[in-house]
Amino acid sequence: MGNSSGKEEEEEGEEGGKDGEEAEITEKKKKKKKEEEEVEDELPLGVEEMFESGDPVLDLSYKKFKRLPRRVCGLKHLEKLYACGNSLRNLPENISQLRGLRILALDFNKIEDVPMAVCQLTNLTRLYLGSNRLMGLPPEVKNLQNLRCLWVESNYFQSFPRELYDLPNLKSLQIGDNRLKTLPHDLCRMTSLRGLWLYGNRFDTFPKVLLRMHGLEILDLDRNKISEFPSLRRLKGLCLFSYDHNPVDEPPLVSDEVLVVGEGAAEFLEAREARKERLRKAAELEAEELAQAGEEPVIHGILKNSSSKQTANEAVMNVEDADIKGDDARGDGEEMFPDYDGVELEYDEEGVEYETEELICEGDGFEYEGEELEYDRSQMDYEYEELEEER
């Protein structure tokens, strides 16, 4: 009996000690939270005015925040929130109340996991998480059904995040400067993807699945270890391909309208322009010979001075006063000339302007005028224009 009573007293003493330790830990947490709240109240100069301005855009970048001010969560009118360049590890749960938020920038912080609260911001169209400490994405990211642009460059991804398959509207994916060696064989399920940045990873062979991604318009594989590229001519929508700083001396085979950036690309583009010039002169000569033979080369007259079939198609449709937009302007490989039924067409050569020296890529709003090519990734900012709406 005495031994039994002693044991019970000893157990009660141990339980009491544990309860005391837990109470002490709880008290410390409360004290720490209170201190954090007091720190949050000390806002940098000018931030208080931002909160009261009613502006739908709030820029808290590079303010040395270790945690986002609680008052941000009460700004229900916010549409764009920039908080890059701080020391954030997480976000307050109440940030999920910002239902109108469309753009959230959290680059250059210390985030190790995508906050669950972010996955509840279902109206987001652009999410910037570059230069953090991410190794993957949570399954809850599939809630971001309106997301069109995701930047997760300069993190620690070792495998491609398949969670992105559940984002049907994702058009632009920036996942450069990570640790990818391969891509999943079913990546082509991302049929809406138009721009894919894979620079600065660890590919030593070209990922063959990319050849099945026919919707791609921009593909960047700079700074990898790829020694051989296959023909990319099957990628009919491709407008820009960058392969710089890979162990190759010349670009792969691409369609005539594709802009290429890399070792030997300048010579390649010059040779392509020279070839187009020869074809243009040959068309002119043919038109002159037909004219001397007494024939009326209406269609050839339109082809005269045109630098490509695209230019010819546009010229014909301009004569017919038709409005060509989107993919119809490209022709998609189909003949776009109207049927010629023998009726004589009026052709005023002086009223037609030919632009033979410009090569215009119908991609994401960029123009290449034949000589100087500037491709400076460091100049990208948050006003990045999204790729065209899905045609």
C-alpha cells in the first residue's frame, strides 16, 4: 500500500510539473506574440499614408518587414499587393480575406512553403514567388483556377511541380534557376501554356516532351548543358527560342518566323534574311518577265516586294477591304488568297506600302527589326505583359 501511494504521488508530481512547463511555454508564446504586435505597430515612414489612401495598389517592397502588417488584411479594396524584398517567412491567415486581389508579389523573401492563405485567393491572376526557399508547391494551389502567370524562379525545385496541371488558365511559367534535370513525360497536358522559362537548370539533354507542346510561343533554355537540339519546326506557334550558354555552336532548325537567341544566332538570322531577299528578287524578276510577255500578273504584282507569304496574304486582304486578326493573319499553313474568278482586279502599286526589311513576330507584343536584338532578363518587372489570350 505504501509503495502504491508513493507511486501515485510521484506521478501526480510529474503531471503537475508538465502542466507547469506547458503553462510557462504558453505564457512565453503570448508574450512573444504581444511583442510582435507592438513591433508591427511601428510602421516605416509613409506606410500609414498608403493604408489610408484607398489605392487598390499597395507596394510594401523593401521595407524590412519580418511579418506583414496586420492592417493589410483589412484593405478589402486591394487588387495588387507587392511585398518583395523583405524577410517574410509566412503571411497572416486573414490575408485570405482580400478576395479582390489579382496580383501578389512575394519575391526575395524567406518563404519555405507557399502559405495556405495564398491558396485561398481564388481571383489571383499573377503570383510572384521568385527568390525564396521553395522546394515544391502544395496541392491546394489548384484552388487558383484563374492564375495565368506564375514565377517561381531562383528556388530549390528538384522536380517539376505536377500540381500545376490543375491550373487550366496558366499561360506563363517562370521556373528558371532551379535544380530541374528532367521534365515529366505528360507535361504536354498543360495545353494553355504559352511561355516557359527553364533557363539556369540542370538539363543535359533536350526534354523531348517539349516537342509535343504545340501551343508554346516562348521557350527559354539558356544556361543549361544541352549539347544537341532537335528540329523545332513542328512547334508551329513558336515565336522566340533562346538557347544561349549551352555547349552548341549553332541554333536548331526552326520555322522562318522564329526569333532565336544564342551562340551563332546572329549569323543564322543574317543568312535567313539574305535568303528571303533572294526570294523577293526572284519574285520581282518573274513578275517583270510576265509583264514583258503581255500578261497581267495581278497576283504576282501583289507578291512583288513582299518578304513572306504572310505579307502577301495581308496585302491581298487589304485590297479586298477585309479585317484580318489573330491566327487568320498567320494563315496557319492554309491558302488565304480569295478565289480569282477572272474578273479584272484594280491594282494601284503606288498606294501599297511594302515593309520588306522588318521581321515582325506575332508573339507577345515584341518586334524585331532585323539588326539589334536586346534580350535582358534583368529588366523584367511586374508590369510584364501577359501572353495573348488563347486563340
